[in-house]
Amino acid sequence: MLQEPNGHIDWIDVSELMLEQAKRYLRETNLEERNKVISFIEMEILDYLSTLGDNSLDLVIMKYTFEHIENIDQLFSLLSHKLKKNGRFVATLSSLSPQLKSSSTNARFLYNGQEFPLDETREMTDGDTFTIRFYKQSGNPSAGHLEGAETTKYYHSENKMKDLSRKYNLDIQVGDWKEIEGVSQGNLEQLSLGVLVLRKR
Ligand SMILES: C[S@@+](CC[C@H](N)C(=O)[O-])C[C@H]1O[C@@H](n2cnc3c(N)ncnc32)[C@H](O)[C@@H]1O
């Protein structure tokens, strides 16, 4: 999309710092020309979508952000109004599994704000939160946590997404991105990443 922009792109984030990083990314990858068709907007995504007219969006891409949204009922509702017919919403999902392990090589995970034993898992249900606390050094928890890198996300089950897609009359595909029809695999075949695609009928 950034290689061959056609039309106009609104780039939304609540964080000014992240928008600055996005601009730097475009500069450093020689895509600065694309700034001509991009508006960087510091705004909460549901607030932003509310400002748009109905049937005005061809495509919405939400990368590594879906789990930051608590009220996905409102997100689906807004998309059902603001997307054009056949318009799509594509979001990456941090995990398709309800199972939360207490740690990985890079981070410690908290279930609903609480630490739990390292050899256990927790089964998440809709509305639960999970917190990621990154280690300063990968594979070395005793080096401590990276300050300011802690993030809390909401767990949304596949069933809830499917229920909401029915409620708002959206076609849905959810799964590992390699299973999603029409996604070209390119050189990313090794990457395991959950994806949610909604299409307005
Ligand atoms: C993991 S970062 C991903 C950033 C970027 N999309 C990327 O792929 O590099 C998650 C981003 O979501 C933003 N965010 C979280 N909740 C948001 C919301 N409700 N509306 C808009 N942006 C939000 C945060 O500020 C943060 O920059």
C-alpha cells in the first residue's frame, strides 16, 4: 500500500511519539514521498471512526493494536457503518489461543494484573486482560524488566469476534494468516501470525 499509494491514507495513533516514529520510518525507507497522501492523526481510533461519514472507507489496517481496544463491539459497529460495500478491515492478532503462559524468552505475562507461577498457564475468557512485561535482556529474567515497556491488552475470543460479525452483518475470516484466502505468502512463509479480516457485504 505504501509502495503504490492510490487515494488517501489516514494514519491514526493515540501516541504522538508513535506517529513521529512512523514518519521517521518513511524517511529512513525513502518512502517520504508518500507523506503527500498520508495524514498523521493523533486520535483514539473509535473517536476517529466516529468522525467519518458512512460508507467512506475502502480499507482499514490495524497492526498490533486490536488487543488494545476494550470495546470491540463498538469497533465492529463503527466498521459496519464506515466501510464501503466490500470494504475490508484487516487486523493482526497477538494470539489465537486463550491460553496464557506465564513467560516466554522475552517477557513475563500477568493474568488480570496478577503474576502467576512460571510453570502454569491461565485460560482467558472475554474481558480478561493480560500484561506483558518485557525483560531487559532476552532469555535473562534476572536482568530485570525494561522500564516503560509494559503493556496491558484485552483478550477477545474468536467466538466473540464471530458473534459480533453476525450482529453487524460483516463477513469474517479469522486464523493464521497463511490460512486466510487471498493473502499472498511472499517471503514470510515462516511467520505465524493471527489475522482477522472483516468485509462489509
Ligand atoms: C504495538 S503498537 C503498534 C504500532 C504500529 N501500528 C505498528 O505496527 O508498528 C500499538 C499502538 O496502538 C496505539 N493504540 C492503542 N490503543 C489505541 C486506540 N484506542 N486508538 C488509537 N491508537 C491506539 C498505541 O499508541 C501504540 O502505538
